[in-house]
Amino acid sequence: MSENSIIQNALKIERQRPNAYTAKIGQDQRFGEFLHGGFAASLLVYTALEHAKTTLGKTKEQQVISCQAQYLKPVNKSELQLQVEHLRVGKANASLRVVLSQKGSPSVTGDVNLVDATANRGVTADVAFSLNPPHQPADLTKLESNTDPNWVLYHLPYSEKSQGQPLSHWNLFFTRSGPVNPRLHDMWCTLNNPNARITNAILPTLADSYLRQADNFTPNSDFSYSAVVARAERSVAGDIRQDDLDKTVTRFWTATQSLSLEIVKQLPKEGVKWMLMRAEAKAIQDGRLIVEVTLMNEKMELVGYGKGVDILIPAQRWVEESRREGGGARMMKI
């Protein structure tokens, strides 16, 4: 392919029966052989929205208010089957369970809650939430040209050989001074395609696209936050080619175990260009990374709040086990 597709175009399903759908996903949504966990959650959300319009016959615009996904096993390259179960269907809302399977075996299951856009939501109060500690100030106009003094662009160019192709859809901006502490990552995020926008259905993908903190606690890791910033700075200065950013090897292969996201403030239907994401590690324990994710818009309004759990596998061990199983080396280069 000459150009990586935007995420919206990848969210496509085919209706087979009233409660059954299929999907074929390209390599650009996969880390190596396996589907990006966040994109899988976005696919569940998209399926729920399409199901509400077709099978449920919802005539009013539906909005997602939450999604809770559990990952039973990695999703490989074969065709995906999506089955929808009605947990509760009301006049102005619906709770749907979407099960993503391959060859009849469930891989990901997600509960998606929808409401009519015009429904009365109940009481609202301004609680004056803000990030603590505060994030570095940003001038979004200067971010566009990568000239903001506080932030630097990290973009992974698209390559058919890259095992981190999902990241090529994004322009991610990291604080030049590094994180306030090693468990906390801030990133300004925008889609690499200048015409693409971040929509509600894409939010789960974004919420699972943060730089994992485990490398920050690994001595001499080439994929710690500070190391990534240093390489991005060298790329801007012309000391290294942008293509060389793809040659970095993380110390860990990560598999998303669970991902939950509450959408607090709905994005406009056409989407938005910028989102600020803060990912804060709550624990790294017994091979699991537990992270809290906060998504803010340009006005610093809370858009989404989520929690994710990853399984951490030392990359070298994963390569050795893959070789023993005949799968060949699959070192995660992202």
C-alpha cells in the first residue's frame, strides 16, 4: 500500500444476520501479527452503533457513553465474527454485548452502553476538574509545525515491515523535559492524516495508544519516555532519519487484558483534531501493568476516563518462546 488508511476507513463491518456481522482488518491495525487492543474495542463500539441503527431500528442518533472490553486471547489475521447480544434495550438507551470471535472461538467481549442523543441525561454540575500535576502548556498552532518549545513530535512512519503500524496513524507529541515522574505520561495526539478527525468511536483506540511505562523502570531501555524524546529531538535536528525511529526495540511485548472507557463529554459528530492524553501507571505487579487514562479536549474539558490492564512479557522471552513454537522471531519494534 502506498499510503496508510485512516482509522475511520478501517471500521467497516458486513451484516450477515440481524445479530451477526463480519469484518476484515488490514495489517495497519496490527502490532506484528495481532490486532491492536484499542482498535478491537473501537470495532466493538462501531458494531454496537451500527446494530442500533439497523437491527434495533433506532431512528435517533445514538451516542456511546461507555465501553468495557475483556481480551480473552490475541486476535490474529483471520476473519472476524461479531455477535451482538441485547442485555437491555429501552426507549432511549441500550446495553449491548458484542463478542468478537475467530473460527467460532471468542477472542474479545465488550459491553457497550448507548443513549439517544436527545435523551434527558439528568443532573450536570461543573466540578472544576483539572490534571494534577498540571500538564506543560502547549500552543496547538506551534504543535502543527513542531515548533512548540515544550513539546516534540514523535511520529512512526508507515512501513510494510514495521511491527508498530497502528502508531503510524498518529502524530504524538511528548514533553521535551520528560515526564514529571516515570509513572506518568502526557501526550498531545492528532491523526497523521490532515483530513482525519478523532471521533467517539476512535476514542478506545486512542485510549490504548499510550507509551507503556514499564520501560521507564527498566535500566538503559531505548523505549523509556526520555529516550523516545531524545530520539525525536535528534530526528528534528536531522541527526537521525525519521525512518530510524522504527528500529527501536521495546523491552516488553504487551497484550491488552482489559480496557474500560467512560465517555464523559461527547465529541462533535465530525470529530476533533486534537486530544490531550494522560496515562498514569497505578501499578506494575506480577507481570501486569495497570494504567489510568484521562482524555481532554483543546478547552481542557474532560472527554474520557478509562482504565487499562496489560500483560507484560519480556520481549526476549517472547522471541525465544515463539521460536520454540515454530513462529519465528517476532520482536516488537514500535
